[in-house]
Amino acid sequence: MPKGLREIRNRIKSVKSTAQITRAMQLVASSKMKRAQDAAQGSRAYAELLGEILDTAVAKVSDFTHPLLTKREVKVRGILLITSDKGLCGPLNGNLIRQAAEIKDAAYVSIGRKGAQAIARSGRKLLAEFQVSDRANFSEIRPAAELLLKAFAEGTVDTVEVLYPHFKNTLIQVPRLQQLLPADSLINQACELRTKLGLPEPKIEADEREMIFEPSAEEILHQLPALFFKQAVHQAVLEAKASEHSARMVAMKAATDNAKKLAGALSLEYNKARQAAITQEILEITAAASQA
């Protein structure tokens, strides 16, 4: 076999092998995406109920204040950057990292190895790095949320904002920067969370029932801002996971389709080259026979 034909055949074999790998990765990402979407949708009912409880409880208490709701001069912004641990998911991580690079005077907490690596390379301040499994259980998110709450309470950062890929659908994931702390009020915080989740605005109606808070209304409501914050961080991570697997599935499908097209083009080139070689041999044999 001529050298050129052997090289084309080896390349065809390599491309087909790559197509099998990307096809397998596409199927894995597809199954993980379905689980991530179900997890994100499953937590929305809890967030909606929490908002309804909040709307009713706050209406019964006047002059309620909380440290997490108090605005102050912003000197250092706290950014929670949520990326993936692995690549091969299209422009998902790149879009987030580019937007993070535009933020000035910020300290970062990263969930995901890609974001932590980008922050470290740029020489910006990284407070901590966390890694979360594909299931993204609430227990895995709690350490990062509590670290951010502590940094805000101690004055290390003056805001807490989350930068993550907002999941719209399988083909569209948009980088979103949302401020979680401080919030203007508990009701605004509830509305912002519900809007982020795509839920309708809460209907705050006059509740004529008498309510008794045990041990006290202030003590009960004191826990709600931190609970809302942790829930918002958890929801952002769930959306990021759904976005990651969706982007990876789309990227691997595109890679598989391109590999198949390239294999087809190489096969056509191989057949043409082989046919030309056979024709050349026939011509040489015919010419030799005619001269004999």
C-alpha cells in the first residue's frame, strides 16, 4: 500500500475512534443533565413555600432589622464564582471567567476547579476553593455559604455576589451576576430569589389570622436571611450543574458530528486515491504489454 494511502487510512481510524469517545461523553452528559434539571426543579417548591412563609411572617412584625440586610460602603466585593471542574463544555467557563475578570476590587470564593485556576493565574485574591459533586447536595454547599456569611459579617467583604451560568434551556446558558447580600429587606430578598427561579411574584395578601411566635418573632426571623442566602447559593449551584452538563452534551454532539463528517471526507479522499493508484497500475501494465 502506498505511503499516502496508509496515512489516510490511519487518520480515518483515529477520527472514528475520537467520534466513539465523544459520543460516549455525550450520552453520559445527557444522563447527568437530566438528573441536574430534576434537582433544580425539585428545590423550587421549597423556595416558593419559604417565600410564602416569609411574606406572612414579616407582615406581622414591624421595625425588623438584620446585619445581613444592612447596607454599607462597598470597598471589597465578595464574588462567588461557580464553574465546572472539567472542560469540554464549550464556552461555558470562558464566558464566566471573562466576566469575572472585569470586576474590580473583589475577593473570590470559587466552586469549581476551572474558576479557581483562572483566579490564581490572574493573581487576584482567592479566599477559598470548594469542589462539589454532580449531585450538589445541600451539605456540600453549606461550607462555602457559611464561609461567605462569616466573611460578610467580619467585614472582609462588603457584598456577596454570585456569578454562575443561568440555565435557560439545553442550548442556552447565560452568565449571571446576582447580589445576594446585603438585601434591602426580607421581602425583596424573597422576590429576588423567586424571580431567579422563574417563579411568579408572591401575592402578599392581608392575613387576618393572629400569630404567636415562639420563642419570639425576632428570634425566628433572625434565622431567615441566612437560610435564604444558603438556599440561593444552593439553587445557583444546581443551575450551574444543569448548565455544565447541557453545554457538555451540546459540545460533544457537535464534536461527534464533525468527526463523522471528517471521516466521511477522508474516506472519499482515500477511495479516490486508491482508485487513482489502481488506474495508474493498469496504465503501466498496459503500456508495458504494448511495448513487448
